[in-house]
Amino acid sequence: MPVLALGGYIPTFGGNITMSAAEYGMKILAQNVTEIIVPNSGHYIAEEQPDFLVKLLNNFFSGNPDETSR
């Protein structure tokens, strides 16, 4: 079953995030994981980036995995 793992990221302290906690946790439990780091979003992705989230979910559930990250 495809799994979409979303994680927020705000580059407050600089640095480079290579794998979010959402991705790490889902890859332990599932094999077909698509992970998206949502830019300029913290814990409340739906409130902070609603348009971006709707586009991601639309693409993911319509079966367009190549369009999910755009």
C-alpha cells in the first residue's frame, strides 16, 4: 500500500535535514513510502500550507506519484 509521509521544515537554525522523523518512522513500518518535506511549515502543515497540502493529497490519491513532489 502506498504511504505518503509529510514533514514540515522551517530552516530557522540552518543546517540540512536529510530524513524527517515522519519518513524515518514510516520507512520502518512500510515499503512503498513517498516522503515530502513541506517547506516553511512546522507541525501544523494543514494550517500553515493549505494550498500546498491540497495539491499534494490530490496528486497522491489520484495515482500521480510523479506529480506529488511538484
